[in-house]
Amino acid sequence: MRYLIHTLRAALVGVLLLGGAATAQTQDDIRLEFLWYDDGTESIELRRQIQAFQAENPGVTVNLRILSNPAEINSQLNNTIGTLTAPDLARTNVPSNYLVHLLDMRPYLDDPETWEARFREGYHNSLRDDAADNGLHGYPVDMTISGPYINRTLWETAGIPIPDYENRNITWAEWITAATQVQVALDTNERDVYAIAFDPSGHRFWGPSLSLCATYIDMNDPYTSDVNVRTPGFRQAAEQLKSWHEEGLIPSEIWDTNPETRMPADEFFIDNQIAFYFSGSWQLANFDDRIDGFEWEPIPNPSGPCGRTGMIGGTSVIALDTTEYPEVVSGLVEYLTREENLIPFYEQNLLLPGHLNDMTAGRLNYAQDGDRLALFQAEIENALPEAYALQYRPDSADIHGAIRRGLSDMINQDLTVDETIALIENSLAIGS
């Protein structure tokens, strides 16, 4: 990489001399704009690595511009994408929104085949605009997995045995039956206690529905086949969610479509009101920081007739094709994804790895939450193939967004499951 930049510097100086340009600009002016978001801590290790990269490549400056959340990143990208004011790289949770604007780094990487093999094939496909594209456009910063938590203190206070999840797979029916007993024992006029909370998300819905034998895509053509929500498994999962609301097992505010009365599911859990909360691995830091007064723990995903699976998620760094310096951008990505750099990044930020080698047991040594992260790591490895395919489809966000809207309308407008399926199909223009 150092040789490459020195070569670029010499070439640029030559151009300036030939053109007689009397300016002070040299290759030393290379400046990359890198949009990033985090909670204020993830960028500490990233900054250290960027400084090391700059030391190896004199004349290159990487401006790490940190925003507070993915929505701000996506807003910036939406406003600048395809123009020279776009950043060179960005972290985003919806890379599929920007497929036609991604840089192909393959020609610029030192060993593109080895680099490609570090990450799942399905991940690379998710960043490709069409079947003829074999480009390498970005990398997964981290991975997440959906899964449940229990409030152990509520179960013990209610005197209800916690299902023996350490020694056998517990079904959805078993968990909800037992959690309902906790609610019955503790819910009073003075204190609201609920059996379950479930994030209002189509992405979250995917995991349970897959375990109940929903199948959304043709796994022989996982990234371009049509979407199907007319399966018995989808119907069963939707009916299950509907019944939880009708029976009062879940706070109505969570899936409320009115922004003035809607409340996040995690707030109910943090407030010591939920026996069983279905969310995901990304809640660990939130709960570490905010829960004080009761014992909680993540547990394996409930099982169904088609398996035990959560839903894969995570964020990506993408390289944009409007960059003036594709070689330097590709070199930075290659540097950040070296195994010796990814491991401390994952460990210090308590993130589940996106790099295949780092996913093997024992590779990472977390300073805290090691057992909890190991549980979620096992859930990632246990996820069904369709969970990966759904996450890595270019239209992934469109599909689970349509499902969320359809399920929300089902709950709030008392629609039938058939009406809900029709709404989702119409949103996705299925069959048109």
C-alpha cells in the first residue's frame, strides 16, 4: 500500500509539472471522508488503527466523522450519494440502499481472492447490483443475532420454574406458557407485569417464523427469487403475535402505530415489567448500563418444528464509487480487516465478529459479558441458512419493512391474517 501511494504521489507531481500548474497541491493532500456512527466508544480502537494506517502511508489523512446513529448516516448518504460531496466510506445498516453507487475494490486489493474468502459469500452478494457483478464493495463491521432475554428475578419472585434451556431446546409454546404464569402471579392493579415483549420489527419476526416453518424465498435462488408470505409457518407466527396482544400478554404500546403513545419494548424490560423479552444481542451494553435491581440473562432461541433460529443482522462499511482515491480507500479497508486489527476491535467493543475466522470458538477474549456473547455467538452459528439469505438479499430491508407495517396494521386495525398477508404482498408488489 505504501508503494502504491508513493507511486500515486509521483504520478500526480508529474501531472502538475507537465501542466505547469503553479499550486501547492501534492499527493500529501489525500483526504478520505469516513462516515461512522457509534455510542462514543467503538471509535476509540478504530481511531487508533486509522492513526497507524496514516503512519504507514504518509500523506494520507482519514477524517473519521462520527454521527450518533444510523439514521443520521443514511440521511447524509441519501443527500450526497452519487455526487463528489459523498463520503469515501460509510458505516450503514442498510447497504442495499446504495448498491449502484458502490466502489468495486477488487482491482485495488493486494489479494482479492483471499480477502473475499474472509466473509460469507452471501454477504458479498448482498452488495452486488446484479448477477454479473463479482465486485467487492465492503465488509461487515459486526454481526448481531435476534434472541430472547429473561428477567430471572421476576421468575423467581413468581415461583415459576425457568424452563431448563441449558439442557434441552425449549419450544415457543413452553416459554410463553411459563411466562404467562409469571404474569398471572405478579400482575396487579398496582404493578403491571407482562409475559412477553417483542420488538416491533419484521426483522425480529423472521426468526420465530422460520422456526415455525415459514419460508420466504427459494433457497435454490436465494438472492433474486420472489418473496412468499403465503405459507403455514408465516400464518402461524402472525396468529401467535396477534393472540399475544388479544390476551394482554404483551404491552399494547410496543406495536402501537401512534408515535405519541408508542413505547420501545426495551423500556418495559428495563422497568422490570417483562418476564420474556425477544430482541437481540445488541441489547447487552444497554442492559449492562441501565439495569440495576434485578437479574437478567440472554437465553437460546426457542425451537419450533423447523429448528431453532434467530435472525442475522449487523452493520457494514461500504466504499463509494465517487471517491477520487479508490486505491487508497481499498488499502484502508484491507488494513482495517486484517485479523490482527479486527480481533481487538471486536474484543474492546464487545461485538460479535463478521470475519469468518474470528467466529470460531475461543478466538476472542472479551473483557466482560464473555459468557453472554458466547451464547449469542452460538446462536449465530445455529441460525438457519434462510436467515443468512434473507439478511443478505439486496431487498432485505424492503421485505422486513413491509412485514412490520403489515403486522402493525393487523394488531392495531384488528385485521385477519389473510388481510395482513394481502397488505404485505401489495406493499412488495408480489404477483403484480
